Amino acid sequence: MTVRRVAGALSAGLAAGVGLERLLSRGRLAPTGTPRAQTLQTGARRTIAGPDGTRLALETFGVGNAPTVLLVHGWLCHSVVWDAQVEALAGHLELVTVDLPGHGRSTAPVSGTWSLDVLGDAVHAALAATPSDGRVVVVGHSLGGMAVLNAARRHHDFADRIASVVLVATASSTRGNARMDMGGLFGLRGLARTRRLLTAVARRVTADPDRRMPLPANDVVRLLIRAAGLGPSADGDVVAFAQQMLSSARLDTAVSLAPAIAALDEDAGLVALADAGVPVSVLAGRRDRIIRRSQAARMIDLGAESALELSGVGHLVPLEATAAVNDVLERHARAVTATGSALSRGRPSRRGRRRGKR
């Protein structure tokens, strides 16, 4: 068989596969209502100075004199990923969203150096710009959770200024035996295995804030987004919203941060929170193909106090499991209201209690 015939056969097979997928998914992946991007909540916007010359975009929603929830988004996302939480909770909580450097409306590091330290410093700066009397609940999704752990490891005052932490679909390290890959090719383990290649590619990408990753709004793209980042039952509106959000991601940010994520090692941040007596809750999707559910158990071993596994949910937990996320945030906020300060103040840390039992 000639090369041309082989190529033709492969093309025909691919076309048939795509056609079958589109036929099976049509009606489920297409948006059914008003595009969510047209109904986003808007709050009070401000810009603060961040690390390495960055300008960080913050947006505040809700009522003052209430427990504050600082929301930190994940890689390739920006603060709109929390829109459902804002819509549900802004009536009785103060919610602050921050765009990490190079995401959303925040600028990239002036030096062009990308690291989790820059993101951790950004989280620390955002926290400093919110009420810091120990009544802040800090929530990090995916890369945002990694940045939160970095801030906890490197900034000794971080734990003293917060009430609790919620880690959503995130991990503390690429080391260990936790299964955090997708067939060994994708996910955190896959990034770690290709770190050198990613670093080489990153060096060749010119930092240009206008270069985005536009994703066409068609069935094939929606199928890929759902396969990689969502659960199998995600509806068309959620998939379309994810497509719109990912399309606004900056190409240089996406590529340049990949090596830093591949080298993830923030176990010490989780330990620091546990030693300070800061409660940490973990939310994990059972169908997350980027960070596997076993990582939640790993973080429990390192000091997290509770974990919730969400059936049928993928990586974009804030979009897919809005009610579950809202319930956890409500619980943390109620605990802050009941104590008037950080949840664990005045009691031994989790790790301290463990050592005392030995």
C-alpha cells in the first residue's frame, strides 16, 4: 500500500470517528441558553502592584463586614471561573477574585521569568489587599491551589492572616506514587516527564499579551475540552463556557508556566498550614483526568483535614459542581462567623495533635 493510500485511509478513519462523535454528542455539547459570558457578574474592580512588576486585577463582590473569601483560579483560566460562586454567595459574603500574573486582566512578569514563586507572591499580595484580620477563607483551584501552597510555604505571616483553605482539583507535588496522569501522557505526571521539552519550547515563545489561544466553537473542540477537563455528563452550556474562557488564555503564559507546574513541589506549604492549625479542605473530581483522586488522599496524609470526592466531575470543579463547592465555602464561612477569627486559633495544630498521640 502506498503512502498516499495509507494517509487517505487514516484521514478517512479520523473523519469517520469525528463524524460519529459529533453525531453522538450533538444536542448535548451545544449551548442551549444565553451564553454565560454575556451574563457574568460584575463587581468593584481595582488593580494592585504585584511581584516582578506585575499589575494584579482584583474584583470584589458582595457585602462588607462579612467573612471574606479570596478565590484563586487555575492554569489557562481566569477569575470568571468563579462566576457561579459569586452569583450564589455574594448576597451574604464578601468575595474577592484575583487574576494570577499573565491571566485575565493581570499583566505578565516584567523579567519574563515564570515560576510558582511569582504566583505565590501574587496570592500573598492579593491577601494583603483584603481584610487580613484572620477572617479570610482562601480558595485555590488547580494552579491556584498550588500558588496558595507556595504562599503558605514562603510567607511566614500567611497562615496568621487567614481562617482556612479550600483546595479544589489541585495537588501539592508531582513526586511520590500518586497517579496523576492520563494514560501516562497528560496531566501532571506527563508534564513532569516532558519538562525539558517544555522549557525549550517556552524559551522560543515571544511574550506577547495579544497572542491568545482561540478555540473554535465547534463540536470537535467541545469534545476535546470535555474529554480533558470535564466530566462525561457536563452539559453544553458548561462546555461552551469553558471553551470561551480557555480561548482568552495567553499563549506565552500557557507555555511558559508549564515547566514550573511540571516541577511542582509544595508539600511543605501544606505542612506549614497544618502546623499553624489552619484547616484545609480538599475537593476532588472522580473523573478528573489531570489530577487524580488519589492526590486528595496524599494531601490528607500531609495535613489536610477533610476531603470530598465528587462523582462524575472532572477538573473544572467550580463549573461542574457549583452546589458542592458553594456548600463547602458556606461551611467555612459559617465557621469564621461563629468564631470571629481563624477557625483553628487557640487549639493545637493537626500535626501537633498527631505527634502528641504517638
